[in-house]
Amino acid sequence: MAQQLAHHTVSGCNVGVGDLMASGTISGTAPDAYGSLLELSWNGQRPITLDDGVTQRSFLEDGDRVTMRGWCQGAGYRLGFGEVSARILPSRPVAG
């Protein structure tokens, strides 16, 4: 993650407190094991229907809220990683 952060900042990307960084997606080969919206929507060709039964998405949109929760478990234990949630904001206009 330190190298990823360095690559972002050295190119002029603003990084702030609360920014989410990710290193990749752990996915399987079957549709029920896909791990990203890009995979689930077949690169945007097949929008998925959200839990409200109406809204569809192929990609994240301004105003969307993303919430992630995680845990691992084994024989006799379950370890939680908590929850992180953020709203997708529109990009800032380029000064000039």
C-alpha cells in the first residue's frame, strides 16, 4: 500500500484522510464468486439490479454510497474487520 500511495501522490493526485485505497479484487471463475462491479456487470454490458429491486448500475455514479464489511472464520472462531462506508462525490472542476 505504501508503494501505491507513493505512485498516486508523486503524479500529483490529491490524497486525503478517509480516501479508500484498494489493491485488487479476489474473484472466482463462477458468477457467484465475482468480486467487483465491473465483473458483475460484465464490463458494463449487463447492469445489475440493486437491493431496492428498481435501481440498476453498471458503474458507480455520483451520490452512490459504497459500504464494505468483512470477516474471516475458521473452526471455532470468526474475526470481523468492521465496516467502511463512503459516498461517491463528483470530481472537482479543473482550474484553468
